[in-house]
Amino acid sequence: MAPPATKRLVRAAPAPAQGPEQTTLIMRLLISCPDRSGIVAAVSGFLFESGANIISSAQYSSDPEGGTFFLRMEFTLPPSARKGFDERFGLHVAGRFGMQWRLWNAAQRKRLAILVSRYDHCLLDLLWRWQREELEAEVVTVCSNHDDLRGAVERFGLPYHHVPVAKDDKPAAEARLLELLDGQCDVVVLARYMQILSGEFLGRVGVPVINIHHSFLPAFAGADPYARAKERGVKLIGATAHYVTEELDAGPIIDQDVIRVSHRDDIATLVRRGADIERTVLAHAVEWHCEDRVLRHGNTTVVF
């Protein structure tokens, strides 16, 4: 997929409208808590009393008897009711039910930083979707341990930072990445970034990190999954998008997909066919995360 020939200006993340043109806010509320009766009634009652109007709601319980309850709501809210909303909700509802929760203004696009190495298919697919405004996100920067993709990225009007990773001084590269990302993004996406990030980096970056792995995890974690899949004679290959944790390729899974292959397919064919799965799976995961559809629960996820 070729990038556009014309340079595209980077859009600033849109802010909620000000003054008389702003009639309502669209807010998203995500909740997880021990399941018990009265949760939905308490949340909806609080929203009603705050002048909100619920426009969508989805819920799930891992077990109504002692399980965990998950809820995602979208609602409109008068701007005049926004001040102090979080404090009131925390005091009157969240504390009462032991909730873990977060609130997001849908008008504020999440800022997306992309890390990539030399493979361009996932990167360019995300940039293409971003340019067409199919992602509810704002790509703010691309960082790479190689300089190969600079031209492709800069044609989208985006900053490109080359941060080489020396074998004997990887902490220096991570320190530089942290400088570039600090306070600049809401989520980091590894679009085939072929470096293992340290636990220290993950702890300091302060935002979720999403990775695409070119196998159907937990099968063939680590390097060269297509070669190992060929050796094993698998009939399905796949890709997995997951949140990154310190344990390699073992974080909570957001999305997966597969495609059928046969003994006739060599490794190059597996790689080529797998690339199509990789980019669509990663795009789905990024889209769902940015739309606040993913709730983490231990090492699993609930995706609404």
C-alpha cells in the first residue's frame, strides 16, 4: 500500500467546542467491580440526576455469584454538569461498589505513538486508516530503530525519530524513547517493532502499549513464528494483538484472527499471507482501544 504523494498536515487533537455552539458532551464510562445487585441502577440513577442521557450501554458478568461485573456506557452530558462530575461519581457510586473506573470525553482523540522497525505493512495500514479518519485517534509520532521508513512516514506529514538500538547499550535507546514519548501520547503501538521492551520501560512509559505478534498466541511466541509453523506443518496461521507486559508475548489478548494454509506454502508465502492478518488484527485492536471498548481483567480482556 503506497502512501499518498501529497504532504498531509498533522491535525491537532480536537478540543470540545466552546461557547453557545457546545450543547452536550459525549462521555464514555468504563467500570469493573465485584458483581452484586444494584450496580446498573446506581450508575443510571446518578447519570439521570446529573442531567445525562444514556445513548448506549453494554455489560457482562464473569459470574453473577461472586464474579466480576463489567460495564461500558456512552452518554450525553450538559457541559454545566461536567465540573465535579468525577468527584461526585467517585463519592456516591464508585466507592460504594468498589469500582475500578475511567471516564473519557469522546471528543478528545487519543494520541497515538507508533514504534516500528523495518516491516512497513502494519505501520502504513494504520497511517492510511488515520488519514481517512477511520481511527478515533491522532497519530502524533513514529519512532524506529532503523531509518528505512522515514520517507514513507514524512509523506504523511508526521515526525519520524530514528532511535538506533546498540546491542551493548539498549537502556540508552529506551531512555531516548521515553524522552520522546513522555507526556506526548495516550497509547503506544508496536507495529512490528522488533525489540523487546524492558520492564523498566513499560513501568515508566505510563500508557498502555499494544503489540502485534505474527502468530496465534500462545502458539509460537517469540522469534521466527512462521518458520516454526512451517516446521510443525500447521494448517492455520494467525496473528494476535495484545497489551504488552514484561513477560514476552503473554499480555492480555485484544484480538486474533487466522487464515488457512497448506503444505504447498513455503515460508515466504506464509509471511506474505500472514502480513494481511497482522495489519487487520492490529487495526481492530487499536480501534477498539481508542473507542474505549476494552477492559482489562487480570491477563484477559473484555471487549465490548
